[in-house]
Amino acid sequence: MSTQLLLGLKAVGAGAACSGLIGAGVGIGLIFGSLLRAYSVNPKLKNQLFAYAILGFALSEAIGLLALVMASIILFT
């Protein structure tokens, strides 16, 4: 297989692997949008809600980072 074709296929694979970053971005936006809505409904639970939001953020961001690592592995191996 030629090196140019292999490089092109790696770029396509890395781009497809980065599609997981879209879901992470949407998930983080939904988490913090819901956090603001929950603050407005019940401000007394601010600390507890913030802890849950940070947990959700961390889990969503982990999926995005996994997609980014997979894209890097595809490109540089």
C-alpha cells in the first residue's frame, strides 16, 4: 500500500474518531444548562447540585479525551 494512501486513510480514521468530541461538547452544555435551571428552581441545594454537575462534567470530558487519544493513536502509529 502506498504511503500517501495510508496517510489519507489515517486522516479519515482520525477525523471519524474525533466525532466523539461532538457528543462530549453537547453533553457538557446540557449538564451546565441543567445546573443553571436547577439553581433557579432551588438555590438552597447549590453545593450539592454543583458536586453532581462536576461529576457529570468529568464523565463527559473523559469520553471526549478518549476520542482524542484514539485519533492521536491512529495518526501517529
